[in-house]
Amino acid sequence: MAGDIPGKLTDSDSAGRTGTIGLLKTLNRDELLEVLSQGFCQHCEALLEERIHQLLNKRGSESTMTSNNTLISNPVTGKQLARTPPPPPPAANSDMLLNDGLGGSGSTSSDNGLSEEQKEHIRFSQVVRKNDFVHMEKINGKSMNVLKGLELHTKVFNAEEQKKIIECVYNLQRMGQKGQLRERTYSEPRKWMRGKGRVTIQFGCCYNYAVDKNGNPPGILREEEVDPLPPLFKQMIKRMVRWHVLPTMCVPNSCIVNIYNEGDCIPPHIDHHDFLRPFCTVSFLTQCNILFGSSLKIVSPGEFSGPVSIPLPVGSVLILNGNGADIAKHCVPAVPGKRISITFRRMDESKLPYNFLPDPELSRIKPFIVSPSSAPQGHHQKPVINSSFVKAIVQQNQHRNDQAIKDKPDREATKTTKNDSFLCGNDDFPPLGKASKGASR
């Protein structure tokens, strides 16, 4: 099913489809549920879910029209006419959700009385951006801000959206454990010591962290195939590009998901240059710290020390660019609880997998037009005239940004101990496609 070419149907396929419909008609309800609940690849499953939602929405709209419409008599002709009651009043303190941040022209209104464009203005105005990270170090005899290029964006994904993303990740993990993802997509290595063995899921490309058994050096394995980006992840990319978190010139086409249990970590490293700058990491479930510095030290298994520690709130997006991506190393010490991170990156054109096909859906993203009153901290865009209604709501929410607490780099002076068994190696970044038997979330 996953190998079918969309839009292409042969005569034999048509006959098969007719036969399949006939078979489905012979099944009862429980048998149909069994047939439709297992064995699909993630893309077929997403397509099936989308079609079901469309049918349910259609059924709901039809039933609503039938129940809500009342008949009245036309005083001139005497014919019966349908009258639809006025829309309900706006819900107080309702959570304003956006599926993918694409507000359209604003011609449609939701139940809370706000158009998609108005909702997007409000949500966009609440994003807080910090891009003034500073830590000076001497590099090759020159004083340099090794954090230049780092940005932290918070309130990009609200609580409901985070919940949806987390459920999607755990569903992908279950698919990986059942062998329903391509072999090199999913990895769940054995945990043999503290900090080792986090779960990883790659989409878009197969990245090799260390020299593998075939002698391949670290980098993108161009001949290997993994699953493409899931639909929900593409919605996340649209949101970040549209809301000026990521630039349009560097739209991600690959990602890696890290699923941490308490005590898991990522050792000090600099991301491979098979991936362009900037790239970003989105954090979920548990807030943790990320360390930066040109020299990071291993204290003990899962514990590191460095000159700068930056908290990563849940739902936040950390952008790595410039010195922050290429001069400073970074690492995540042992996390205090369950954590999920998704790192989105764009591959260098010369390193694309041989069978890679660009996604047209990610080539048409247009950045949100920012007005001075709705721009997050640090944004400077051309002003746009908005309605007084939107301006009033945006101004009411603007004080939230003004109250944002600026993070200050923390200096750590932890005494280090030698622990050669925890130095960065094959077990820190295991080759993908190795899932331990009996592993469970």
C-alpha cells in the first residue's frame, strides 16, 4: 500500500478496488474495525484518518443544518423557507488554536467570533523571542561571543498543540517497535549505563553519528532510505517559518526525534555540516537545561559542566546559528524527567539522499506579515495597517511579552573527574535501525 503511486490507476487496480469493496460489504462492524486498525504505513494511516474526519465533519454539518434550521412562511408566496439561527456568542477565555498557523484570508470565522487572521495576530503577538545571548571566550587569540546566533522563542506551540505533537511521537514510537517504520528510521538501543540508550527516530534522511560497521564516516548516508516527514511535523515547520522563527531560505526537510527517559542525555558535540544553518530544536514534556561553550567537560555519566546553561521551556524553539552552532559545543545533561525533543534541519543540497524528493508543500510557505504592534520581541518588519479590533486585542496581550524574564547565562565551576567510559562514541549516538527486543515506553 505504501508503494502505490498517487494518481496512477491501472485497469487491474480498478478491478481490484471493485473486488475489495465487495469484500468489505460482506464484513460486519467488528471485522471492519479489525481490518482498518492495523497493518497500515504511517502515510496510509494519516490519509485514512483524514478521510474519516472529513466524513464526520460532513455528517456533523448536515445534522446541524437539519436540527438548527426552522421553517417560516414567506408572507408573499406562502412557501416554507429555512431560517438559520444566529451564531453563538464568543466563548469567554477560550483557547485559540491554529492547526498549522496558516490563517488564510480571514474570510472564515470560528466559534469564538474571531477570524483565522485575527487569531493568528493574537497568537503571534504572544511569542517571546530572546536573541541577546552573550558569552565571550578567546578563540585563536581573539575575543569572541561564542553564543552569537542563538535565539530562543517561547509560546510558539500552546498546551493543546503540544499534547497533539506528543501523542504523534508516541504513536511513531509504537510503530517503530512493531517494525512499521523503515529499518533505519527507528532506533531503541539497550540501556547499559546511565545516560545511554535514548530512543531516536529520523525522517528525511539517515544520518550516521559515528563510523559504522561498513566503515561509513559520520554524515548523511545518501544511499539509505528512511520515512519522510510526518504530516504533523510539516505543520510545525509551516508554523515556525510563517511566524519568523525560521527563515524561508532554510526550510527544514529532515528531522530527528529524541525520546528521553529520566537520566538520558546528549554528550557535547557540534552538529555536522551536512546540515545547513540555522537549525532548531523544539522541547516537550519536561523543561531541561542545555549547556554551551567552546569547551565542555564530562563530570560523570550523564553529567557535564560548561560556562553557559540555558533553560529550555516546554513548547519552546531554540535556534542554533552562527557561532552558537559552529564555535560553541552544546550538550544536554541528564534530564530530570521524560522529555521529547524534535530537531529540524535542512540538508546540504550536495548531501541529499539519492532517492530524496522535495516536498512541494514546504516550498510554498509565506511568512506572516508583521505589524509593529503584533511583532514579538526582536522583530522589525514593515508596518501593516490592521483593523482597530485586532489592534485592541493585540495591545491587551502585549503586556505578557513585556513581563518575559530574560535568561542570564549561568557560569558553572564544577570539578571534573576522569571517566573515559563516557566519552563520546558509538554508544552516545548509536546507528539507527537497532531496536532492543521487549522495549516499551
